[in-house]
Amino acid sequence: MSVIGIDLGTTNSLAAYWADGRVHFIPDENGNRMVPSAAVYLEGEGIVVGRKAKEHLLNGGEGAASFKRFMGTKKEYMLGGKAYTPMELSAMVLHKLKEQAERILPEIEEAVITVPAYFNDKQRSDTKKAAQIAGLKVERLINEPSAAALAYRMQYGSGDKSLLIFDFGGGTLDLSCVECFDNVIEITAVAGDNYLGGDDIDHLIAEYDCTRRGLDYGRLGPKEQAALLKQAEAAKCCLGGTTDDGLSLTEEQLFEICMPLFTKMKELFLHILEDAGLRVSDLDDLIMVGGSSRLPVVKRFLTELLGKEPVVLGDTDMVVALGAGIYTGIRRRDAEIRDILLTDVCPFTLGVETFRRQGEKKGYLLPMIERNSTLPASRRERLVTLYDYQTAVTVKIYQGEEYFARDNIYLGEVTAQVAPKKAGKEWIDVYFTYDINGILHVEIVNSKGEHNQILLANQTLGEAELERHKKEIEALMTPPLEQDKNRKLLERASAYYEQSTGARRERLGALIHWFVAGMNSGRLYRIRRAAEEMERQLALLEEADERREDLLFDGDLKWDLDLEDLGDDDGKDLGNSGN
Ligand code: AMP
């Protein structure tokens, strides 16, 4: 049985596979690797997908393109008098890729498909359904930036790296911070702009061209605008040259034209670094991905921003597919790459409804697993009773970013019995565990140790599969601070804290605070960094003690940066929950 990796793109899609220690791209009958993500209906031929469909659209024909933008919605596209959803159209593209692959590989059953890191549950499950329709089994979707990071690692080796994936396509800019360490690839933050892409550059060029010819772009008719945009794109792609239609641009002019977009890019760039807790100087590399990353002015702008050149991994259009191809090798457990673990990031917040006061009608959402948390993630929170002598607590589970719980998507609920006592005197522990396959496990434990649980899967799973996932989830449920090694570190640090006085005690207090926040962050990288740094600082203190020196701390305080934005992690306000 063969496994293929698929980059199911907005503009183009590609398939690749791993064999003989490298990735092979799968070409169509004419040797083209890219299959345009487009579908049309042609008289006598029925529905046609790919290059021919794209050509038909370029010549003014009707059909569907860029439907990935509407994945997860019920939007309909009419082809030959029949309506199709983005999911069905994606299934056609996937089917075409599968057919192409079948000419080379035996028995293709399984595919690894990449999706944007910000895709929500519905978009992900529709992607999986599309694969199912196309006759492909999808064990796992992988995030596009993780795929790009994987491609980077194959070329640059497996040392610890902080990377920024800069994916600049036709309609969007997606930024992702990725940490690579040991055999783990973890997305630590995502940011993006759905209205910042190569098409916007085309618009700016068209407006610039109008201005220099004394025209008003806004007053052109739709046909003239479309023709001018086509010229603008051609001029952009062949900088310095003159297109057939006579629109020409120098690199300098384009750099100026793009300035408003660069300003937005810089804001996003600084924003994501802040989210990831990184300084520009912490970034080891920035990797350019997507069609618009081919533009020399974009590379120039990024070089100025970074103070060094960004990385270009061959063709910027193929990096994600390259990563997907490598991942098929991981799935097949090929010796050289089988141990790499891709973590995922939760693109939305998962939480429970809680109340601050008795009688409140609308509770607020207490986030249990925050947006951008690394998966797998596990979190525990203690909630106290709201009413005197209440006998049960119902925990309602929601997904979303809204303040009031009910403004979010309701996922399910669990009820637990509690001993009737005065309000606030009885409690339950709520455990949330969200695994890499998008399965949420919620368990409540009351003060008597009685358990109630619910398993929420975004796909239908068979009994056996569910059992397997349950076992894995149980293993994840031990919070980092309760794991032996980390618990011992905290004990050692606390003992030092008790012995110390003055400035040393103060610094130790801050270090402990930072360590605990790291352990509770839900981020593998941050957890590991906290443990390593604590180990290092304690070893230094112990050495200094042996030499009877009054060491404060090592000068290179890696945790100083994070201290500024520490939330009040350990002194958390306990939410009330009641019914
Ligand atoms: P993608 O969505 O990643 O396929 O990227 C599509 C975008 O890349 C479109 O806006 C194209 O105009 C742009 N693009 C493709 N080739 C080039 C090129 N050689 N130079 C500049 N932009 C390009």
C-alpha cells in the first residue's frame, strides 16, 4: 500500500511521496507537477479539473476556483447546472491527484494532506471528508507551516531552531513561528491576513499605472479593470521587462508601490514574535513559501527586516508539498526519518461556561485550552459550587473566542454529583485533554474521586480506534508539574528559596514563578525550556555553594524576556460553576 502527501492549495495542488531516501513529486500526463485547483463543466466532457479547467477560466469561461477559501461553508458553485460545495470540488482535485499517482504507485489508499494552521474544526473535517469522497484515507492532516519546517530540517539538519514560516500566496499572508528541537516540530504561534497577497500587489500596480496615465482606476469598467489586473500581474512577474501589453515596472518602482503592504507585513511580523515570546535576534531563519515569495522585492524587504537573508528552499511553490512528501516517509516509518514528531496547534479556544455570581443568566467562557496552544494539550482547573447545598454541577463545553459562553459553539456537557454544602465549599476538578487528532476528552472528578467523562471527536471513529485514543489521552493527562522530573525540580528550587535571603531569594522567587508558568503553558517547547533552564540555574547555584560564593544567578538569564508578560498563572481566579 502506498501513501501520498498532498498540498491541497488555493491556487494549485501538488502530490508527492517518499522513496529511496528522498521526495518525488507526482507529475501529470504532460509532466506538470502543479494541478490548478479549479473545476469547470465542458459540454461533451462533463466536469474537468486542473490545467484545462484553469485555461477555460482564464479565457472567460465559467467554473470554480479558489474554493479552498470557502472550505467549511455551504457556499455553492454551479457546474453544468448542478451545485457543488467547496468540499466536493476539493474532492475532485484530490481524485485527480490520486489518479495521477496511480500511474506511478501501487494501491494508493492513504494520504497526508496539508491545511493552513488556522483552519478550524469544520474546515479540517470537510478536508477529511473530501479525501474520503476521493477514495483516500486520511489518518492525519498536517499544518502547512509544519510541513515547511520539515522540508527545512531535511536540508539544514536537526539542530534546535526557531523558525518563522512566511507563506505569501495569491490572496493571503500566513505567518507561523515554529520551534524545532530534539525530534519535535512545534508551531508556537500563528498570525495572518486573509486580505494580503499577490492579488493586492496587482491591484496596487494597476492603480499606480492608472495614476501615471492620468486615469482613475475606480472609474474603469469591470472588463477594463480585469484586463489591467492581468497586465499588472504579468508586469510583476517579469520585473524590468515589458509585457506584451506595454505595462513595465522597475524593481525600485515596485518596492515603492508595495510599501503599504510591507508596513502591514512588519506589523504582523512584530505581532507574531511577541505572541511567540521571541525577539528578532532569536529567529534562526525565516523560510519563504508561496507564489508571491518569488518576488525579489519581498526578499529585499525581509532581508532589511531581519538583518539577514531569508531562506529559500528551492521553488517557493513546492515547499509545503515537499514537507508533505517527507511526512509520508515518517508515516511509513522509513528508518531515516521515522522519529520526527509534528505537534499541532489548537486554532481556537476550548473552554467551559462558568458564573461569577448566583442568578446570572449568561455565564462567561473560562478558557481551558487557549487558542494557539500546542497539541497535544492537557489542562486542569478546579471549580467551586455556586449555590448553597447544590447536588450536581453541569459543565458545558464550548469552542470559540467570545466572552459569553453561549456566543461560542456548544460541543457537549458533563454532569457530576457533588456533596451538598454551602456555596463555594465543594469543588470539582475539570480536566481537558485535546490530542493531535482533534479529539477532546473532558473529565470531571469530584471531591470523592468519582469520575464522569465525555469524548468529543470531530470525526466518527470506530470502537477500537476510540479505545486506542482513550489510552493515549490517559497518558497525556498527567500535567507537566505532576511529572516526577519536574516536580523534583520545583522541590529543589523551593528548598533553595527557603534557605535564601534578599536579592537571591527575590530572583529565585521570580525563577520559580517563570518555571511554573512554563509548566502550565501547554507548550512542549516552553515546558522543555523551563525544565532545562531550571536545571541549569540550580546546578550553578549548587556549584557556587560548594565554592562558598554568593552567586546571584548566571548572567545569561533566558527567562528574563518571558517574565515581563507573565500572566497570573498560579494565583488563578477560581471560576464558579453551578446549575
Ligand atoms: P499561491 O497562492 O502560493 O499559488 O501564489 C499565487 C500568487 O503568486 C499570485 O498572486 C501570483 O501572481 C504570484 N506569483 C506567481 N509567480 C510569481 C513570480 N514569478 N513573481 C511574482 N509573483 C508570482
